[in-house]
Amino acid sequence: MLMRFILMAFLPSGVFGFGKTVIIGGLYEENPMVVKAFELSTRSLNEERHGNDDLPNQFVKTELVTIGNDPYDVAHDVCNLANAGIAAIFGPQDKIAARHVQTMCDTMEIPHIAARWEPQQSRGNGLVNLYPYSQTLAAIYLQLVTDYNWNTFTILYQNTENLIRMNQLLKRSDIHGHTVTIRQLPEGPDYREVLRMIKASEDPNIVLDCSIDILPEVLKQAQQVGIMSNKHSYIIASLDLQTIDLEPYQYGGTNLTGFRLVNPEDPYVTETFNRDILDWGLESPSQLTVEAALVYDGVQLFGRALKQLDDAIMADVKLSLCNNLESWEHGSSLMNFMRSTEIRGLTGLIKFDPAGYRSNFELELINLNLKGIQKIGIWNITNGIDYLPSMAALEVGEPSLRNKTFIVLIALTPPYAMLKESATMETGNDRYEGFGIDIIQEVAKKLGFNYTFVESDEVYGSKDPATGEFDGLIRKIMDGVADLAICDLTITADRQEAVDFTMPFMNLGISILFVKPRPAGSSLFAFLSPYSIEVWLYTTAAYVVVSLLLWVVGRLCPDEWTNPYPCIEEPRELENQLSLKNCFWFLAGAFMQQGSEIAPIGLSTRMVAGSWWFFCLIITQAYTANLAAFLVIESKQVLIKNVEDLATNQHGIKYGAKASGSTIDFFKASTHPTYKKMYEYMRENADEVLMGRNDLGVAKVLEGGYAFFMESSSIAYEAERKCDLDEVGSLLDSKGYGIAMKKFSPYRNALSTTILTLQETGVLKDLENKWWKQKRGGGRCEEGKATSDAKALGTGNVGGVFIVLIVGTALACIWTALELLWEISCTAINKNVSFKEEMKEELEFIVKCNRVAKPVRRRKGSSAVNLSNENGSTRDCSPPYGFVPTVITTSPEEK
């Protein structure tokens, strides 16, 4: 015994509990879908138990028994299961057999889990019934008939149990003209006689309550008789209406309405169904019956309750209960855990009230139209039936808002709602003014309703990820505390699940609020600012390349090789003024607009020079013009230009947002790497960068070193009044502000249409200008707004002049090549030398870069040099080498 207590203290819970295997029993008739649901749900428990802390550690084994209608056989089957040490019994679906099983389970305190409709459901010690309570269903059908305003209708039922479900409808018959006719379906399979009686009565409204097994045949025969026309309306009491083929009645115009407990479009339903899609044997989740779905949920509920019992106490099963007429001491505890456990299953939320009845479930109101089965409303215990807007307009007509009075929630957030600045004491609605206040006034004028503004100092409303509940203004709208809410309330997906919104009265997005750039101060090298570094590098490269090119072209161009002594016809050498130093000097003089003593002679060199002069003209004039702009306009230091600059945080700028609201939710839900990184930063530094209100964020931005994420409309409002603030970068997202109201509100269409009308007529734009740029200090920063800062010119601005320079120099190169070839050809002919030899010598000379004097080629056999002109005179000739020859004049007589 001592060892047992020691092991209990140190070993985990459940070691001495149920062991490795727990057995559950299933008692079902010939119903393959229910049996399959029982087996698949058990398999799901076993497959997921190691990865889910809510599921039991034990392996759940099923003992499935097919029963008949004999109570003795049913009792024998229950005893066999009880003696085997089962932990719970599921089923059966038959009413008589189920009550017999419940009696035995109550005696042995074995949990009995049912999934069937009970007309007179009573709580037993060991019963958990997942089917909705019959009295609740009766109240639902009464509300539907009342909403449809059926003064007369016929209840067509199958048996007495069905009539019990209609007990609330029977009370609608009164002396005020409400007539209720009751007709029972015969045994079948021919139901036409009673259907003809309904046709003869000319009653267009029928409430049909029968089992899903005969419902298709009843509808088929009703169509044959002629009471499935566009003049007839049906309410089908079965929760399995969507499981049968309704296509034959889809286009007849019959108003066919019913409820469903299983939503085939619910993500959990589709995920569960698709996981075992091959085993279900169904085409889609819409064919899943309520009983099968409830059995599946019942096994899941049992598994989670078993886990809680195993964690709480050291329990085990007991054998031979039926033979020994004993009870299981842990059965009631397991039942209590099941009744207190709350899960979400195929049939929605599964929760039980203190009496053991299922509560807080939802039913979807569905209707058959030309598109098939469509959801038109939702019922819950809190709000009753909430119709979708289309249903509200279709069935009960578009409601009028005239003379109605609405409670409108507002938040004192400039400029949407503010207290009036008045010398007198205002009361009621007259206390408030603002953009949102004016919108409600304009909408009320057009629709004719009255309103009362109520201040709310709570948060706007966000969804708690743990509980799924909303708070703030959204919660008040959901609870019916107010009818409408208008402020800077962003329309988000989460909020639209809880409330409805009108179309947006303002479109906006998240942006960055930051201080305007401050003057950068003077610089010693400010004279370089007119051009970007790229342009300066390209200009320097152009100067070097063109200088070298001019030198090469000058050496190739024949016209640049001139006679240094004009008086000598055939000089021995020719000289070239375009040396490498002279070329650099010539281009520098042109760039500085000073010129030089050097002037190109040849056409090709002049083309290079002309291109360079054009280049210098544009570059220097553009530089002068942009330098003046830089001297007049003071440059400013821009720390951040967009959200990427802020994310890198090179300048140590902190950033944040409002602690709760759509802005921080945007960063939290974003999958963009930059936004995820920024959210992590804000979350880690929440105390320092996250603000409780927008005005606190604005004040922190003014202090410096901080950027605040905020809606663009609010940024524009602040920037109009605080001239040191500005919006930075583009919008991070796109969203809108709308008027919130209760889910499925019948007034949504009218309000949205009026908002659209105000937008199209320009009223909303006028109101926006009024509260952003006129009232309460608006427009203060319009005067003195500086023009945009001067920008350094880049290659995109002056790239064309570089192209002109390139084209000009390229043409010069081509031309000088042609000139060289022509000159060599002429020299070869005139001097009687070989073209090839002449070309070779020319190229050999050109590549000798240090030679500036070029020897003149002679005709073969000629060696004399004529140093005189044609008249034998040397006038105007400059003697070579500084030598002045002696001139002797003789007369003819002295010959």
C-alpha cells in the first residue's frame, strides 16, 4: 500500500486509471451513415490522441451491436456490454429501445449518449442528448410563422410525436382570424388523399413535419397533386432538408423554407468530411444527416470528458455490472464532465445548460430558390431569427426608417465627433459636432428617422483570440445596447463577422506620421550638388576619352599635319599641333568657356571639337541653372522616405501604433516579411512604442525620433493643424470607415444607398473639406508651403548630350579614317610608291606616340629640296632652324 501511494505521488495521472484501452458500446439499427459516423469519430480520437492534449491517452475501442425491436434482446445486449467493462453507451435511435437502454444505464450509472429527437425529453442521471430540445424547436417554428405573417396555415404531421413539436403553433389559433388546420399523413406510401384535401381548402401555407425517410415522397406527391406552385409556401420541420434532392421543385416558384443544424460550408465540417471522404460514402457534407453528425460529435465530447476525468481522479471501469446489479462509481463524474465540457463539432457549438439540455446552438434558416438551397438567416437563443438583408427585403418587405428613433454610439475623436465650442450650455444632440455627426444628420434628413447620440469611451472593438468574443463598441452593437455606431471605425473581416457595416463613407489606408524634414545645413562642397555623383563621373570620363580620341584623330587626320615653313614647298617634315597635352588643354579651355590658342584644321577634328563644344554648352548651362536653384532653395535632411527605410532603422528612429485597433491588427496578421519584422519590434517594445490613443502618438512624434502608424485620414487632419508633421510614404493597405449596426439588420441597404447618394452628389467631399481644411484650425499650414526641394540632375536629365557627344566623335572617327585612306592613296600615286608600303609606314609612325614631326615621303629617285618659291624669292618665309642665309644679288651685265 505504501508503494502504491509513492507511485501515485510521482507518476503522471492516469497510470492507475483506465489503462491502455477504453471500450464504448454502440447500439444502432440498420443505419449505415450513423454507424459510419460512430466508427470514424472513434478512429479520429485514436489517431489524434498523441498530438492533442484535450484527447485521452487511452485507445478507444468500439463494440458495435445491431439491435432490433425486441426489448428483451436490447436488455441482453446492454448487459453484455456492461459486463465487458464499457465506459459509455451510444444509441439506439429507436424511441422505445432508447428509453429501455436509458433506464438500465441510469441504474448502473453508465453514461448514455443519445443523438435523437425526444418529444418529451427528461433529464436522466446518465443521459446526454445532443439533439436540440423539443420545446426550443417549437418556439423557433412559431417565430418563423409569426415573421412570415401567416394568418392561416395547415400543419401536416406524420404521428403524434411530430404534433408535440408543433404545440406552440397550435396556440396561434385565436378569435382574431388566425386559423390553424391540422391534418395527419396516412401510413403511406400513398399520401395524395390528404394532399388533395389541402388543395381543396386553398390554404397556401403548409407546415410539414415528417421523417426524412418519407419527406421526398411526400413532396413528390404534393407536386403531382398541384400544391407545389408559386402560390404555396412550405415550412419543413425536419433539420435534414438539405440532404434530399430538391431540384424538381427548384424552378416551380414554391417558397420552401427550413432549418439545418449542420452547415456544409463550415470550415470544420468540410475539413472533417474531406479527411475521411472515401469512408463516408457521400458526395458532399450537405448529405450528412443530423443524427450521424450528432453521433460523431457525441464521441468527440466523450473523449474530451474522459481526458478530464482521467486527469482529475484515478478512475477505472467496472466489470460484471449487470450480473452484480452494481453501479459504476465514476459514471456520474464522467457525465458531469460531459455536461460541463464545451466543444465545437459538426453541429456547431456543443454546450449544455444546468438542466442538461443543449444550449447556445445555432440553426441556419435555408430557403429553396432558383440557385438552390440558400441561407437566408440564423437563429440563436439570444437574438432569435436574424434575417439576411436579401431575406428581409424579400419576405417582410424593405422596412421604412421614417419616424424611428435610433441610439447612435459616437467616440469623441476629432474630427468625427467633438464637443461644441460654445459660450452657452448645450444639451442633447446639440452638444456635438464633427464629420460623423454631420453624416448622421444628412442621412436622417433623407430617410426621416430620429437619433440620439451616446458617447462611448471604450475601445472600438476587437476579437479576443482565446474566447472569440468582441469588446467595446462592437460588443454594444451586438448586445443591442445601441442601434448604430459611427466614428473612425475601420471595416475589418473580424468585425464583419459580428456586425454589419454600410458601404464606406471614407476610404483610407495605413501610413506613417513623421516630422517634416529639417534643413540639412551648408557644406564646403555644395558646388557639386547640381549634378549627381554619377553625372560627375561620366563627365570626367568623357573629358578623358574625348581628349585621347581627339589626339588619335589628330594623328590620323592628314590635314592636321602641316608644313611648319609655308615658304618651303617641299618640307622634309610636317608637324601636328594636336599633341596629347594640347588636346587635354584644348578640351579644358572649351569646358571652362575660355578657349585656347589651338584650333583644329581637319574636318574630322573639327567634328570632335564641335561635339565637345555642344556637350560643354549643355552641361555648363544646366549646371549654372541648377546651382542657382540649390542656392535659393535650402536642402533638407530626409531621414525616411518609406516603410522600408523605417524598418531598417539606420537613423535609430522608433516607431509604433495604437495598442489596440485595426492598425496593429494589420501588422499582426500580415505575412509580408517587412511588416512581420516591424510587428515583432513593436510587440517587444510595446511599453515604449505602442500608444493608448492616437493623440498620444501624435505628441510623441512631435518630440522627435519617433514615427507613428496611423490612418491616412487622421494623418491629413493632424498635418493640417500641426505644420511640423507630414505623411511619409505610400499607403500600406486600403480600407474604409463605415456605420456599424447589428448583424443582418434590415436597415443596412437603406443606409448604404443613402451613403452612396451623398458620395455621388459631393456632399461627403464638402463635409470632408469642412472638417479637415476649414473648421478647428484647418488650413493653417497651407500658407508658406515650400516648393519641392531642388534635386541633383542625373543621367536621365542630361543623358542626351552624352549621346550627341558619342555620335559626333564616332562620325569624326569614321571621317578621319576615310581621309587617311584617301591621303595615302594620293601619296602613293603622286610619289610613285606602293599603297601597302605607304600604309605600313603611316601606321608605324602613328603608333610612335612621342613623334610630333612627320617626315615627307618623296618620289622615287628624287633627292633635291627646293628651298625657294617659284620666283626664287624667300619673302614671307621663316628660315628653318634659326639660320638666316646670305642673299647675293647680281646684275645681268656681270654674268
